[in-house]
Amino acid sequence: MSNNVEDLARANVRALTPYQSARRLGGNGDVWLNANEFPLPVPFELSQQTLNRYPECQPKLVISRYAAYAGVQPEQVLVSRGADEGIELLMRAFCEPGKDAILFCPPTYGMYSVSAETIGIEYRTVPALDNWQLNLPAIADQLDGVKVVYMCSPNNPTGNLIDQDDIRQLLAMTAGKALVVADEAYIEFCPQATLAGWLQEFPHLVILRTLSKAFALAGLRCGFTLANKPVIDLLLKVIAPYPLATPVADVAAQALSEQGIALMRQHAQQLNDNRAWLCEQLPQLSVVQQVFPSETNYILARFTDSPKVFKTLWDQGIILRDQNKNPGLAGCLRISIGTREECERLIAALQALSVEQA
Ligand code: PMP
């Protein structure tokens, strides 16, 4: 028998390329524009001192406040360790490894495939159309054996919303066969586009949310799954016994208080204003080929020489996210929206490169 522990690991785990999170990729910056985080910390103080006790599995105050904020019933809310855990719980509850499949439409968020590979579930991809909308006929052709369709709106990394008439058609073609999961991680930047009001109509619709973006709490690791009770009850069967640490529930409840939500709305507005400013500035630069419209706290742009732009800015401590290897995104970089000063530093650095190129 081999002495190599690697040989003991599951074949799919040996073959797995882990998710390349912004933190794993590293960098030595002081302007972090690569993880779609809120640029400044929000101050919270811990009020719970009962760390000798296990926490509630689904802390009631967090659940009731999130339900009120999202306009749904508490029984339609599950809280988890980030939206990432929600992505995985859905696969674990609904997909049989080696038999069922999930489907998604690249370019999109990278964790759908990583979770599927980790669990050993087939994933099918149906590339988005040139305008980054759903290719509905191609999805219809691929649905056999699919249990969960992940659809990110607004989409990461492209920034666009998915057309709501198309989503209705997707829900019609999947009824009784598969769940449709709308990943709304960035919905606070375009709240009018949420599908939360559709839950009553569609038993197979699921919505993912997070405190990591507009709520400025990426370090907290707290996300939500919204769905009808039968779906939530199934997810509760497979979730860890204590998914949320007591300090996490404590801070989440504060973030979801009236004042917490008001602060989040101010923050989202500031980032939307900064995005509008960047969207005016970027197209004026000769290194920028194309700026894609965005409804989120990031902008995708295509550059004449993206490796050079990426490296030059990296060396100056301005860290962007390279999208070159993503299907259809050659030459593209994703820029998270920072403070106004950070946006100005970015534009100054790109101006210097544009002058050099001219
Ligand atoms: N969905 C999308 C589209 C995301 O961009 C992210 C974060 N990068 C997540 C889900 C996961 O968010 P969380 O931090 O809540 O795990």
C-alpha cells in the first residue's frame, strides 16, 4: 500500500483547483479593489458575553430582522456562514453525487463550480449570450438531470441584471424539475431588482443574500437563503448544528437594526455615486477599450493591454481582479468601487499609463 496520504483523498478533491479568492491571491496593496468589499470598516461592539454556551442554530433575532428587511416571513429565511455556505447547502440537500447536475451560465461567480466539484456533482455550463443574458433555448436543451440552476443577478463579474421576463421563462421551464437559485449578493446596489416578491408564486425559487457587500461585513461571514418553507426545512436538515458563532449573530442583529439598515443604504448610495463618477472617467482614457454598465459595487472594463495595466497598478499598491481567463472576458479587469480618494488614485494611475501609451 502506498504511504502517500494524497492517494487516500477522494479523486475529485485531488483534481480540484480551489477557489482563487482575492485573499488567497495575496498582493501588497493599500488600495484593495479586487474583492468587491466595502472600502471602510463599520464599528460594532460585541454585546454578548455568553461564550460558554453554544449559539442558537438559527438566531431568532437575526432571522426576524432579516425577514422584515427582505419583506418575507421568518420561516422563509435561513442564515448561514456567508452566501457561499448557502450555495453548497443547496447542492448537498438537492443533488445526488454522481447522478444529478447543476447548471449555470458563465461568465459568472466561481463558487458554483468549485462547490459542485468538491461534492462530486456534475456541473453543466451554458455560456451567456453576447449581451450576458440567458441563452434560454440552450438551457432548455441541457436541463435533463439538472436539479439546481444558479443564476447571478446582478451578475459577478459582468455587473448586469438578468432580464426578468427571461427569469420567468426559466422558472416556467424548470417548474417541478429543478430549483432556480437567484444569487442576489449585490442586490443592495439595485434593490428594485430583487425577486423576493416572487417567492409566493414560485415554490422552486431560491434567493441568496449576504452581509458581505453593501452591509460592509465581509469579515463577519454571514449570508442568507430566502425560499419557501419546504426548501428551508430541507436545508435545515443538512446545515451544521451551530453554523453561526455567537459574536457573528450579535453583530448581524445590530447590522439589521433600523439604524444599521439606514447606514447600509447611505453606504450603497455613496458607492453608486462613486461608480457613476468612474463610469464617466474611465472611457476618457486611451488604455480603456470598453466599460460595461454595472448595477453593482464593481465595474468590468476591457483594456488595450490588461496584463500591463494589472501589473503596473499592482506595483503601485492598487490591486484589481484579473478576468482574462474567464470565458469571453479576454482583456478584462474587474474594479471594485472604493472610496472617492481610492477611485481618484485609480484614475490618476490609469491616466499616467494612457499618457505613456499616447
Ligand atoms: N455570490 C456572489 C455573486 C459573490 O460575488 C459572493 C462573494 N464574492 C458570494 C456569493 C459569497 O458571499 P459571502 O461572502 O456571503 O460568502
